[in-house]
Amino acid sequence: MTLTAEQAVLDAHYMARAIELARKGLYTTHPNPRVGCVIVRDGQVVGEGWHERTGEPHAEVHALRAAGALARGATAYVTL
């Protein structure tokens, strides 16, 4: 797959959203990293999540649960 300028802009947009989500775990995930995840399918966000607390499910799990069956064939943007 060749990365187009348009796709690079979209990738940056979704990754920025994942970073924004990761910030929600700022004081609750130590010693684990703060992680955000955005799942996109056909140009639509179908799931989002972040690592909320140490010992609880990670961002990807929350995002996949939110997306459900729409996660199949989608792209995950993850800050880890």
C-alpha cells in the first residue's frame, strides 16, 4: 500500500485522537503507560478506548468492545 498525502493527514488525525484519549489515564495507570486507541472502519470511528486504571483492561480491549463486529477489517490507531 502506498501512503498518500490524504491518508497521512487522516492517520495523523486519528492518532491525535488516540493521544487525547491516552491523556485521560494521566494519574491512574502508573506504573503502566497511558495508552489510547481509536478503531476506524471506512472513514468512521467505530470504537475508542483508553487504559483507565492499573490492573484493568487496556485501551485496545475497550476500543474493540465498543466497536464490536465493526472492528473486523478496521484499522486500530494505538499510542503504545
